[in-house]
Amino acid sequence: MNFDFTDEQQMLRKTARQFVDEEIMPHIQRWDAEGGFDQAIWKKLADLGFMGVCIPEQYGGSGMDYNSLAILCEELERGDTAFRTAVSVHIGLNSMSILQWGTEEQKQKYLVPQAKGEKVGAFGLTEPGAGSDVAAMATTAVRDGDDYIINGQKTWISLCDIADHFLVFAYTDKSKKHHGISAFIVERSTPGFSSKAIKGKYGIRAGNTGELFFEDMRVPAANLLGEEGEGFKIAMASLDNGRFTVAAGAVGLIMACLEESVNYCHDRETFGKPIGKHQLVQQMIANMEAGYQMSRLLVYRAGELKNKGVRNTRETSLAKWQACDFANKAADDAFQIHGAYGYSDEYPVARFLRNSKAPVIYEGTREIHTIMQAEYVLGYREDKKLSHMLPGWPFE
Ligand SMILES: Cc1cc2nc3c(=O)[nH]c(=O)nc-3n(C[C@H](O)[C@H](O)[C@H](O)COP(=O)(O)OP(=O)(O)OC[C@H]3O[C@@H](n4cnc5c(N)ncnc54)[C@H](O)[C@@H]3O)c2cc1C
């Protein structure tokens, strides 16, 4: 067991923190209010090698380990959840899935430009009638010669109007239920594809989230990821990576809550002393610290298993569930510590609280992870080795 960060990881954290302080912090309250961030940020993320941080160098990435991805997510979410969500879908749910399941041709065509940050990837699983219950999806893909014709709709898709490539899930054989779902790489430019943002979101307002529509959309059979019928497995394996980034981001949000709360505790005085001297305020600070320390250990443990190239569905689910719950509570407490001032946009804590809610819902709700953990302990659920495992680190 080694709890030390490498020099490279420390450098990554320093660079990411500086990036957030200089490029995100000065603008984020305005971006959150306006409902979108400056798209020039993508180029800056790419120039720093962040868009492919844990993708092997041979595929255009920076070749760092999976805990480096966690460090990046922590630091980005310290700035705002919208940026970590973007990295979650681009790297965790899309690029890492192509790395894990893609053919060499697919990797060259899609993974390389994504890892270099020339193209942005996203993930389309959820539908109006299918969230936690993935198999309730209605989107279909029918084979026609060398193509599949896809019809259907997705909703709540992060980067719906921004991404160039989408990993899309559809039924190729509904009679087979879970085993009849397949995964496709879809380009935005495909005729029959359209997208539309959802307005009036509670949180992650600087981010883009919305619907995808597929109308007789012809996708080459060469864009099938994995085998026909492997889509459900691919979706769940993708979530192992996405959830890891969400958990790491939650650690960053707790960090941000602590930072703001500690500053405020020293500045604000009531009854003749700084509020940090009141024990009930200290209790909220102590709970944040406990949540922060426990969550990061769960995240790095899951990252270490990824580095070893072994399955980590159980550990990642636990990290995601706990870290997001702790972050939601930390944001609520940070808001409380700020009293009425937390209620305005003079301080970022109201944004933290709004942002902390979606991660408790997406990539497996709190309830779904609770059930998963109980099932593991009770012996009702067991993970088997997948036909395609995420490559361990160091990469060969
Ligand atoms: C900001 C945001 C971004 C998102 N980005 C993406 C994205 O990029 N790609 C994508 O595919 N999806 C995305 N999603 C969708 C997200 O993954 C789904 O919202 C999530 O899976 C839950 O599905 P649902 O909202 O349909 O809730 P439902 O599944 O309808 O659940 C409703 C409630 O019932 C509970 N529930 C459901 N089943 C059970 C059960 N068996 N036992 C106990 N309780 C249960 C749930 O926990 C929840 O409380 C995003 C969502 C948000 C909010």
C-alpha cells in the first residue's frame, strides 16, 4: 500500500489548480448565470493534455494512470461541476469505452482525435422512459446492408449540443432484453441526428445537457462498438469509469466547500468571536473533513484497482455513492455556515449546493448504489471478468 502521490501526479494537480484559478474561477458565477461557458476552454484543456489524461500515448493521450484522472476531476470540480461533468462524459464514458472495447480502426478514427482534444465525445444512454431501468429503452437499430438504421430519442445527455461523437445504445433485438442492446459510435454530422438543450436546470447551469433525436439515422456497421448484443455490458463497464470520475469530482466539491467555509468561519463574527469558535459550526466543518478524507480514500482505492486492470464495479459504486452523498451534505452545510450570505451569488455556496444534486442522481442514483452494495454483501451479485477489460497501467 502506498499513499504517496508521484511527482507527476503532484505536478498535474498543481497545473490543474492553476488552470481552474485562472481560467474558471474569475468567470464561473457569470457562466452559471448565463447558462454556458466559453467554448475556448476546450482548446486550453486540450493544450494541457487534460482531454486524454489517462489515454495511452499511442492513442494521442498523456499516458498517465487512472488516479491522475481522479486528480484532474477533483481539481476541475473545485472550479465547477460543469467542467468535471464534461470530462466525465468525454473521457470516462466515451474515450475509455473506446479504449476498452474498440477495434484498432475505431481507436484510430475516434479515440485519437478525442484524446488530443480535437473532438469531443459524449454518452447517450438515458431515454424519457428509461433511466435506472436501462432495458426499458425504446431506441432501435435495424441492420440494413452495411449500415444500421437508428430511430429513437435520448434525454438528459451532457454535452448534447457540443460533442462531435456520441456513444449511443439501441435495441438490435428487443426479444433478448438486456442481451439485445448494442452500442454505436455516432457522429453529430450524420443525417437524421439532432439535439436540443434542456432549459431551466436546477444546477450545473454552466454545462450543456439535453436531448438527442435519431430519425432514420444511418450508421455504418463499422461503428458498432463490441459485438451485437454486448451493449448493456458495455454501458455498465462505461459507468464503472464514469462513476469513478463523478466520485473524484465530489471530492473536489467537498474541498471547495471546506475552502469557502473555513475562510468564512475566520471572517464572520457573532457573539464577539469568529463563528469558527462555535462548536455547532465546528461540527459541520468536522463532518466535511471526514467526508473529504473518507471519499478520497475510496476513490483512490478504486483507481488503484483500475491501474491493476481488475474489475472494480463494487468499489467504484461505493466510492460514487458515498462521495456524492458527502458532497451534497457538505454543500448544504457550507451554505448553512454562510447564513443569509450563502443565499446570494456573492458567495459560491448556493451554486455548490445546486451542483451537488445531479451527481446523486446520474450514473446510478443513490438508491441504485445502495441496492448494489447490499446485493454484493448478501451474495446476490458477483462480477465476472469481462471479455474486454480496461487496460491496466502502466500501459504496454
Ligand atoms: C445533469 C444531468 C446530466 C446527465 N447526463 C447524462 C448523460 O450524459 N448521459 C446519459 O445517458 N444520462 C445522463 N443523465 C441521466 C441520468 O443518468 C439519469 O437521470 C439517472 O440514470 C436516473 O434516471 P431517471 O432520472 O430516469 O430516474 P428513475 O430511474 O426514473 O428513478 C426515479 C427515482 O426512483 C428511484 N428508483 C428507480 N428504480 C429503483 C429501484 N429499483 N429501487 C429503489 N429506487 C429506485 C431512483 O433512485 C429515483 O429516486 C444525466 C442526468 C442529469 C440530471
